Amino acid sequence: MVKRSPIQFIFLALITVFMFSCKSGEKKQEAQEETVDVDVSQLDEEMFKNINEAKEVFYSLPSPLETAMLVKSAGAGYDEDLLNPVDNATKYSTNKSMALNLGIYTCDLSFASLYDQTQASIDYMNAAKKMADGLGILDAISQESIDRLEENINNRDVIMDIISETFMNSSSYLEENDRTAIAAIVLVGGWIEGLYLATQLVPDTANLETNKLVQRIVDQKLSLNIILRLLNNNKDNPDVEAVMKDIEALKAIYDKIPMTASEKVTTSTDENDVTTIESSSTYKITPEVFKELKEKVKEIRTNYIS
Amino acid sequence: MKRVLTLFLFISAFFVFGTQNVQAQCKGFAKNVCKLELVPYTHDGNYHAAVLTEGEEAELYKTFYSDQEYRIAVCGSDNLPEIEFSVVDAAQNVLYTNKDHDYKKTWDFKLQASQQLKIVVKVPSRGDKSKEPESGCVAIMFGFKVK
């Protein structure tokens, strides 16, 4: 048996304590790292966990107006050639095509209005009216609204108000008359149009990690489950079933884009009583995946406007 | 037999048109009352309204985007008690509850990173067992600042 001096014991004890403290320190840091950034799919599951407890559940997609605003605020330019030509309006005769193109034309109308394109705004309002009339949505877009639009064509705030009001008229009419499947298809049409405009407007030379428009496109991953749940509520409708397949195909591509979000959030409120939700998120998109997404969106949108 | 059929048609019509009438009232309430709470924000055009009874809850799921300024407005018809609403993130953190702000109808916010949020709306129960619980329209509306 080797005899140890008290100094050796103290030295050994110190080393042991030091080693343990280092190890537990590492663990603590790992645990913090694990809780700070979480995959958004995991958060998605958390979000919808206790869903059956409420009497009424709403799945809210960005409206065509919000979609167009998001594209514009990301710094995209205006390109009228990308919009669905108004002459196409005469081609749509089924409920599905009219519903999709009501969303598409409302998004194009919003997009044109946000860039102060006066004649295009009037033309797209008329195209949207044709779709709403075709769907039997009485007075959603009245002649009075169109006249008001023409009278205030240089006042963007009034135009935004007219667009939001006419869109609300359409969606509320559809809800009231138990045509929620059609209402969902209208929203998907507007959402796809926004995604189409955004993917087409990303410059070829754009840095995919930093470009704001790309960030907006990637952000749509967060809405996919909301869209699928909204459609799933109406899945007995064959038109919804077809649209659902398109969204599932898009989801398969979005699944290739890893996205993480911070689990911890803090809030602060400024002097104007506006609260900022402080959090962070990261994503990674390769040029191949972006190309695949862009092509798929184009394919779906071409199918919708044909 | 004819009487039974007439009664059946009458009851069916009452339920169909009665429900539609309540829903039409909700649309009017959302458009004429709740939408005004969004000023000076631009209403996004979406419509979310339902008839709720005291003690009932509604939930709404929506993605909000970074660097945008939003306003949520939650309103209930006059016969209902003050409506309670809270905003919860995916990790179940409660970011805001109007219970702490005197049941204010609106909340203005912006986000540093885009995320899905859940709006939980509750019509509190008055707890008066001698009276029938009241039902009325509850609307949830969103506005944003146009950039």
C-alpha cells in the first residue's frame, strides 16, 4: 500500500473537484444550448398539442394583401409581366379555378396598388370582381367599391382599405354560407401567388443566406402546417384534396430547409406601447433546394392560372 | 303526416336562417365595430368571428413576420363580459395577456424573428347561476403597418 502525505491528498482532492466542476460546467452549457435553439418542426408539434380544448379553432393564413405587402417590404421590385394577365379571367369557369384566381387576382391587385400602379389596380379589381361574381359572392366587390377605388386612385391608404374590405366581404360571405372549402382555396391561391412573385423576384446573384426576400420565402415554412390544417378541415371536398396535394409537395421541399428558432423569448415595450418580441431564428437553404422550390411553385401556379 | 312535414320544414328553416342571421350579425359587428379598433393599422382583410357563450374559448393560429408591426384586436358584443385574450408562442411562453392590462381590446407588437403564435380568447363566465349564460359575437382581427 502506498502511503500518501496530507499535501498529496489535498492536491488529489483539488484535481478531482476541478475535473467534476469542469464536467458539470460542460453539461450545463450543453443543456442551455439544447434549449436555446429548437427545430421549428418540433415547436410546431408543441404548438398544436392541446388543440381540441377550444370551442372554435381558426387557422389564419396571410391574406393576399398581407402576402403582397411582405413581398414589397422585403425590397422586391414591381414587374407587371409576372402577374396573371387580366384577360385570363374569362377562362375560369369551375369553382376551384375561380376561387384560386380570386386569391391570385387579389394578391396581384394588392401588389399593383402597393407600387402605385393605378391602371393595373383598377384592372385587377375588375378581374377579382369577375371571380367573386362567378362564385356567387353577392356584392363582395360592388360597383360602388370600384368607383371608390377609381376616385381615390392616388390615395394608397384608401385603396388598401377598399381591398381589405372587399376581401373580408368575400371571406365572410363564404363562411356564412358554409362554403369554407372555397374560402380556404381562395386563401391558398393568394398565398401561392405571393410565393410565386417572391421566388421569381429573387435576383440570380442573391446571397441565399442574407437576402431578405429569400428569408421571407423560407419563413413560409412556418405557415405550411397552418395551411394543411385549414385544408384538412375541408378535405371531403375534392377540390381541396387536389390543392392539398400541391401543398404537401411544397412541404416535402421545405422539409429540406433546416430552420431553428430560439425557445427563449423576452419582450420589451417602447414609449409608443409597441411590444417587441425578442427572439432569433436561423435557416440554411442550398442553391439546389431553392431552385427546386422555385420550379415547384412555378409549376403549381402555372397550373392554377391555366 | 303533412303536419309533421310542415313542422320539420319550419324547424329546419328556423335553424338554417337563424344561424345565418347570427353569422351575418357577426360580420356586421366585425366590420363596423371591431375593425375600427385597428386604426391606424391596415386591416389584413381576413375574417375571424364566431358566436361564443360565457365560459367558452376560441384559439387562432397565425404566423407573424419579422420587422412588421402588427395590431391584434379582440372584441366581444355588448352583452358579453369583457373578453380575455392572451398570446402564446410555440414553446408555450405567454407573451401577453390583456388580463394584466385592464382587458384592453388591442395589443401592438413586432417581432425580431418570424414565428407562429397562438391567440387564446376566452369569454369569462359571470358565475351567476340564476341566469342563463349569455352568447354573442367575438371577433379577432389583425392589422399591420404598410411599408
